[in-house]
Amino acid sequence: MKTWVLFLAMLFMLSCDEERESYVFAYGSEVKFQPGNRYVSEDNALVLQINRISDSRCPEGAYCFWQGEVSVYWYLNQDKTEELVLRSHFKPVDTVGVHLFRLIDVKPYPKLNREIADSERVVTMRIDKLGN
């Protein structure tokens, strides 16, 4: 079932929508990503898009017994469709195929009693191609 969901999501993401813009990113530098946009590596070997962001960080103005964390769920396609999850506290770095993904930051930081729209969110990440 998970495979079908990923397949359908990637099929939708990579559909032939001429009006949908893709953003090109370079390996080896910090890049800002936003939900809803599709990103393509400079060598066209990797396509990725944020699926969702789950933010349980302790909001400013609150007292928490744990700092919480933010998780970013990605759809990515190199040779096949896969899901990548990076977590600020437990798993900020992961390798998939020949790519190393490093979560740097997710902004804005949550504030007490304020919802954050996806359009406001910015994920900073560095992607390196192994062997380069």
C-alpha cells in the first residue's frame, strides 16, 4: 500500500503540467526549500518535493519539558520514487542512493497560539552528491 501511495504521489508530482515551475538547486550549498514547489538538481539526477512538515518544537512563550523536533517528509526521485524523512533532533542527516541530505533549519520557529501556514515555511537543507 505504501508503495502505491508513493507511486501515485510521485506520478502527480512529475505530471506534465507545463505551468508548474521547477526550481534548480546546486549540490554542496545550503538551499532554501518551500512546500508546494518542485526542485530539480543541477544535473537532473534528483527531483524532490516536500510532502509535509510536522512541527512539535516547543513554541516560544511556552514552558516545555522537552525541546520537541520538526520532521520534514520529502518525496524524492533519483532512479525510483522514495520517501525521505529528516528530523531536527533524531535524524537530521540521511543518505539515499548517491545523495547525502542534511537538514539545517526550518523556519519560522513556532509561537504559542499561532498557526503557521505552509506558505510561510522555509526549510534549509544541504544536499551533497557522494563521490564528488
